[in-house]
Amino acid sequence: AIGKWVGATGLQFATVAAVLKGLDVGMEAAAGGLPALAPKVFAFFFFGFMAVRSRTFSVLDNSRPVKPKSANSDWKEVEVDNAKNKKKLMEDTIRPSWMPPPIAFPFIWSTIGVLRAIASVLIWEATGRTFLTIPLLAYALHLCIGDTWNTINNVEQLKGTSAAGVIFVFGSVWNVIYQYYQVDQTAGLVI
């Protein structure tokens, strides 16, 4: 299982790195024919997309928990809904008392997505409007690690492994903060 997760994370990271390089090549080719603000707007939407849909580049099943139509409004019956099957998440999962209600998560993640996009655009601009840079690769790696963790936690439901694996998610986000801060302090604080 570990080999599968490491391999999938590596493949996703390599794919995202290739996309970043492709964006650099494409932006350079299109630079003369675009309105001045267009590249910045595109970069913002790309980074916003990556913040919430990076799993698009993953070979793993990154299904998210959903509330089935049959569930009560208290979300006690939550499933992972994917094309292969529907699995009920463990109802006896111990959650902290301070955990926000599930309805809050779309608002929380939307805010995180916007902040990630803003910080990444600041880095993109500070590095000469280049996508394939060390700070943005660090961010891509963090997203890839997070997507793998989501598979372990939500789809495979290996709670002990996901509890240990969150160390990698935590370490990778601190690396992103450090890398962003080295290039642009505001971006490091916003991310």
C-alpha cells in the first residue's frame, strides 16, 4: 500500500510539474496577443482550480464524503460516493468537540481556496510570472500529498494510517509557507 501511495503521489506531482512547465511555454507563446491583465486573471483561476481540484491529476480514487439522499439532516450517515461503490464512513469516528458542522466546510474550503490562489499569484508575479518555480512546486507537492491523504482517510478509511500520514501533510504545508515567505513575505502570511 505504501508503494502505491508514494508512486501515485509522485506521478501526480510529475504531472502537475509538467502542466506548470506547459503553462510557462503557453504563456510565453501567447504573451504578445493577450490583454495585459489576462495572464494574471488566468493564473488566479488556475491556482484557484488547483486549490480545490488538484485531485484531477491523481490516479487514486479521491472521492469526497457526501451526504446521501436518505440521510438525516445531522449527517450521521455519510458516504464516499464514487462510480465503483458507496461506502458508509465510520459513524463511530471520534471527532473533536470543536469540529465545525459539515455545512461549514464548503465555506471554509472556499476561503482557503481563494487565499491559496492569491498567495500563489503573488509568488507567480514575484518569480517573473513563472509557474515552474521551487515555491509553486512545493505547493504542488503539498496538494499531491493532501490528495493521497484524502484517499487514505476518506476512501480506504485507514484511520490509523491517516492519523500518522497527516504528519506529511503538516510538514508539506510548513514547507510551502517557508518557500512562499522566502520569495514574498505577504504570500507566506496569506497562504
